[in-house]
Amino acid sequence: MLFYSHIKNISKKKVTKSICAGESLLASPIVNKEGAGDLRYQWIAPNGDSTSIELLWINNMTTQQAGKYSITVTDAVYCEDSDALLVIVGTGHSIAFSGYDTLFVEPGYILDAGNTAQSYWWNTGDTTAQIAIDSIGQYLVLATSFENCQSTDSVYILCAGKSFFIPNAFTPNGDGLNDVFGVIPRLDYVNRFHISIYNRWGQLIFDTSDLNQGWDGTFKGKTCQAGVYVYRIVYQDFGMGTQENKVMEGTVVLVR
């Protein structure tokens, strides 16, 4: 004698499942049946893909995978019933400084994690979206979105000073020592850079946007006279958001 299962119905509760992007989705139908026999399952995803396993298991969910997942269960005598699971995939808050590993800032700088999360927690103990920086070190924030999804990021803070060092004299005599006048960058602090050098009559005799290129004491291939020359540097530091242009002006002595 053969015994067949008979599906009375799938337990229908109009289920909605909310998860966060990056989490796993696990779903299995609850089937009320009579008798014995195998059941066949078919899940259909929002994009039309299908699978014939009972347990729906998707790792590392993305927002593109959100939507309605339909399930159809068929018994041995081809009785079937269907239901659907609505999956909502939430995302974590985007941390405002996520594109930076290191920031050079002045004391009192306001480090901003953004303002779209429901709550914030910093490794300093602060629970606000913004904190004032008073010391160097690693700053980490954990943000929880309104969908209860979490995101975290950290940045290393160094106190800013001069963006580079500038010598006050040079001796372009070909001995390989101090033959070129140029700036010495402070780590990777400088983002944009331009230097112009003028003689005492205000004539532009050298300019470059290359941090690694210095002035060799010549103009149009000819040796410049010993004396005092004026430089003007316009630059931007690395930092969050739009950085303002900064200007440094001074003099350098050409010694022969």
C-alpha cells in the first residue's frame, strides 16, 4: 500500500522579513499535511530565479535582492499551495569620513560622522554625530540606522602644523649639496600645490605644481644672480569635504 501526503495548506501569515545588507536570509515554509510522502518545493526570487530546495538560504544579501519570494509546495498527488515572503533589505549609515585613513587637523576640529543615522557610539564614549578632537589617535564610530542596521569606520587623527618645510637659502653650485630650492612635504599632508618664485622686480622666474620639482637657480637657461627671491605657495591639505586654498609667502636667499 502506498501512502501519500495531502497538503491542507501552507501556514499563511503574510510574513515580512527585515534584514540588513550583508546578512543572510534563511526561510522555510511551515506545511500542514496529512499522511506520508515527499513534498516538492519551489522558491521563486524577485528576479525570477528559482530553486527546488526547502530551505531558502542566501548569504550576504544586497538591496537588489529585496522583494517578494514566492514558495510553492506540491505533494505526491500533485496537490499544491503557495505563499510569499516579503523581504526588506536595509542599509547601514554611510560614515562621512569613510574615505580617509588619516586626517591632519587643528585642535578643536569637529569630526563629523554624518547626520542620517538613528544613533552613534564613539570609542571616546560620545553618542553624538559630531565630536570635537582634542588629541591625536584612532577614532572609531559605530552608527545604527533607522532600519537597525549598523556600520562602523575609523580614522587616525594627527595634529596639523606646517604642511611642509621650506629652506631659507640654497647654493646651486653643482656640488650636489643644497643645489635646488623646493619644499619638503610633511608626510602625505599636501593635496594640491603650486609654487611661484619672483625676482626683486616682481618678474616670475619659476613656477610648478609638482611637489618634487625645485628651482635650480636659473631662468630661461641662464644663471640667476645671487640675492633674495620671493616665493608664493598656494596649496590645499587633505581633509574631509572641500578644502580652502592656503597661502604661504616668504623669501629665499640664492648664495653663489
